[in-house]
Amino acid sequence: MGESCCAASPSARRWPLLGSESGKVSLSTAPNSTPAKNGSSCSGGRTVKLSVVVPAYNERSSLPKTIAKIVRSLPAVAKEIIVVDDGSTDGTRNWLSDTIGEETRLAAVATDGALSISGGVNDADTIATTIKAIYHDHNQGKGAAVRTGFRAATGDIVVIQDADLEYDPSDWARFWPLFSEDIADVVFGSRFSSAPHRCLYYHHYIANKFISVMFSVLYNQTLSDLEVCYKMFRRSLLPILTLRCNDFGFEIEFSANIARQKTLRIYELGISYYGRTYAEGKKINWKDGARAIWYLFRFRFA
Ligand SMILES: Nc1nc2c(ncn2[C@@H]2O[C@H](COP(=O)(O)OP(=O)(O)O)[C@@H](O)[C@H]2O)c(=O)[nH]1
Ligand SMILES: [Mg+2]
């Protein structure tokens, strides 16, 4: 799905070390230069960009804080934030249309932590953070929202960020070198590590463990936290992925697609987790867990 800028097989791309403090990374195998907007171009020596896809369904209170955290992350890297409103009814959509509307804008955070979203995008802002919003007419589910975001992404690397503050974008500082040093094609976060993680529902924990073990058995691929939000990957992979799930089955579908390629360099990295309770807005439930088991088999054998 999606189209690829500077189409190249993931393994053919060679990224030297993220050596410069500006965060500019040269692509040694990108001979054909294709100008792109927002300071990004496909020529050698260009600025490498991270696309952050934020699916948002009724996240009015946490979305602005999530965006501010994204802006503050990886300060030397050009980022585009794509918020996909999934038919929210709690004011999220109104906030997005009032603050961002239909344009691509610049997002910044003041020293006091306040988020500011301003006018147009200056091509000279090579390491700025841009933001745009896409609006679903009605609620379709996380998978559908994420796919809409993928279609709009123009960065070299893509990551998914839930809008509910359960995950901390400052963790990406440890993801990034795996791409800039050309070590990984896909990096999954894992909440089963020594990083701080809120202790919550045992039934969720055991269901996720079960699903992850089943996945490893069925796909012969180690991954400890299948339901994790953080999946960072090269955008050039999108055309080879078949993604159709609208609901939380997306997490299984994405991982199954990645594992089935057999050739990709898959890494996992411990992340912090600031989980929320149902009273605080958590939405995934046991039905999503049951569906996940069905999806495990469906994507393996269908
Ligand atoms: N639950 C739910 N989340 C959606 C939907 N569409 C987009 N999302 C977003 O997908 C992300 C993950 O959902 P969330 O409820 O946080 O999942 P949970 O934290 O695992 O319960 C959040 O950013 C949601 O706002 C949807 O239809 N249902
Ligand atoms: Mg969540």
C-alpha cells in the first residue's frame, strides 16, 4: 500500500551513521533526485524525515499533550505528524479543525511546554515538525485510521503513536540509531522490559503474552509484545504489506506481514508504558483479545 519516495528495497538503502548534530543523514544509494516538500528531497545528503501517524478516537484531553511530546522528541530529526481523527464525538475533531484545519502547519513547543501550531510551512525548515489532520466521516477503528495515515505519510521512517499518552515518544531516541546506522528495517517496542511500565490488568498481561507466544509459534518469529503500539519501520516497506484490518487486528496483521517477508531485519526494544485504566479511557477489551487469536490463524493460513 502507499507509494514510495525514492523506491528502493529496504536492504538496498544504506544509511551512514547519524553523525551530524543537525540530524541530516546522507543516503548513499539514492542517485535519482526527486524534490519533495517541507525541506525533504530524495537526493544524497538530504534530510531524513520521520512520519508519525497518530490515530485518534475521542482523545480530546490527551491529544494536545501527545502532540507536544512528539514535537519534543528527536529534536534533530525532521518530523511530520499526521493525526487521523476517527470520527470522534468528544470534541477531538473540533479541536483539530479549529487548530489545524485542512492545511499542513508547523508545530512547536515553547519553553514553558505550551504547544503552538502556526501558519504555513517554510521549505527552509528542514528539521521542523509539520502537522496535518485527516478526518474520517465516521468511526472505523484503529486499523483503518492507521492505514489512512500511512497513505498520507511522506517520511523515510514511519512510527505509530497512540493519542492517549500511554507511550512516550522520547523512547524513539533509542529506536532511531537502528535505522540511521542501517541495522533494522522494523523495530517493535516491548513493554516487557526493565523500563518503567505501569502495572495494570493481569488478564491483559496474560492475554498479550499468550497472543505473542502463539504468534512466535505460528510464524517462527520472536516478538514479545504483539499488541504494542510502537512499530517503527521504513516507509519503503508499505507497498509490500497487505493491510486490511480496520480494528485492533491491525497489530496482528502488521506483525504477520512483517514476519512473512522472512528477509526483514526485525528488532525489538524495551519501552516505557504509562498505561491507563478503563476509567481513564482505555478501550481495548476481551473481545479484541478473542479476535486477535482468530486473526493469528487467519493471517497464517488464509
Ligand atoms: N479504541 C479505539 N481506538 C481508536 C479507534 N480509532 C482510533 N483509535 C485510536 O487508537 C489508539 C489505540 O486505542 P486505545 O483505546 O488507546 O487502545 P488501548 O489503549 O489499547 O485500549 C488510540 O490513540 C485511539 O484513539 C477506534 O475505533 N477504537
Ligand atoms: Mg492506548
